[in-house]
Amino acid sequence: MTHWVACTRMYDVTPEVRAHWHAVLRHVADRAGLELECIDHAAPAPLTDLWARDDLALAFMCGLPFATRYHDVRPLAAPVTVLSENNAPTYRSAWLVRADSAFDSLVSTFGHRIGWLAEHSHSGFNAPRNALLAYRSSDRPTLYRASIGPLEHPRGALRALADGRVDVFALDAWWWWLLERHDQETAAGFRTIGKTATAPIPPLVCSATFPVEMEKRLAAALLAANQDDAVTPHLAALGVRSFVGVTDGEYDVLAHVDGSARAAGYPLPG
């Protein structure tokens, strides 16, 4: 019998947040009649190693690699959060600067140093690059004096911002929301100066080897999680209103955003 694992590493913002996530995972697994081991796969372990596992029953995956690189994984559901628009599974990225900096808009950061997380990240790479594309011109093909990355993960990017190695970067706005509520001391060192366009939020996926019947039960348990009093306090702490079903095709727009930037000769945000 295969040993199945579950992981919420992408949104394990603090140990407290991770504990809430694991409580949710155990709940939906119990409701689905499945045995899952909740694993951490903490940074700096590459997310790509997690996503390539063939014993993966449930994990968050960024929408860009889901649309472009991992064609065999299957979506279980996606969260509708307190930041989602029109009660749909959407999100944005927040532009972050140091709290004591003079920057008051995205344009004011031009000519300085931009950081980015990883090329497989929509929120930390694809979305900000797409936002910057509108400001480029033949006379000004480069907006920053340095483009620094990969910074790999949000905490690493925040350290680079705090240390002055970069002056601005974009971060998943839901991740930032969780940080502000569960680690106010760290969040106080930074502030937002804008957001990127709305995009499909990262889905929870399973590997291609996960049995279809188990997949159906697990997906059904996720969709019903917000109706159970035992799990709603955890969902509230995570800013999750509900989980809803999603399809592969809903994430194709992220591949299109990536392709448009590359076609325009803009492979890196900068």
C-alpha cells in the first residue's frame, strides 16, 4: 500500500499557521476515510521536489508550473479566501518595500533594485513581470538598475528586502495577509505600495498516481470543510472562506501571461 503525504508548504507562513493547516488536512482526510501524513518540506527545500513526488495526495502548487510543467498532476480544489474577488478562487500579488523607505508607488521604485522569487512562481515572478511590461518602451526597455533573484521563497525575499539587497519585490498577497495576522513583528518592517492583476489562486493538487476514487473523496471533503464546526475556526485563522472545484483550463491564462512577456523580449522582471 502506498504511503500518501500532504503538504501546505506554500502557505506555512508561521508554525502557528502550519498547525492550522495540518488540522484542516487531518480533518478532510478523516472525512474522506484516508490516511495521510502531513509533512513540512520546509524552505529552503525546493518546491519542485515536493511537486514531483509520486506519493503526493494533497499539496498547494503554484498555478504557473501547474499550467506549464506538471501536466500529470490533478487539481482537487482551490481556496476562496478573504481577499478573493467575486467569491471566486483568485488572488493578487502585493508590491512590498521597507517600511522606512521613501517609495510611495511602483513607479517610484524604478531605477532601483527589484527582487524576484523563482521563475516558476506566478506571484513572485510572472505577475510582477507582467505588471512591469506595461511601463517598458523602446526608449526604456529596463526599468531597474538591478534585477536580483532567485530569492526562492517569501522569507528569503523579506530578508533580502530588510538587508537592503533589494528595494522592492512582489509577494503573494494572501501570504502577506497571513504574515500580518500571525507575525506582526516581522510584517511591521514592510509595507505595500500596490498590487498586481487578479489571477487564479494556487490549487491543491494530487499526483497522477493518486487513485481516482480516493481523489473524489478527498475533493468532496475539501468542498464541504467550511460546513463543519470542528474545522471552521482553523479556516477562519487561515482566511479561507471555502474550497471550490477548479479545472486545468482555468490556469492556462498564467501560461499566456508568461508567453507574452517572453515574446516581448522580457524574460526577467527588471
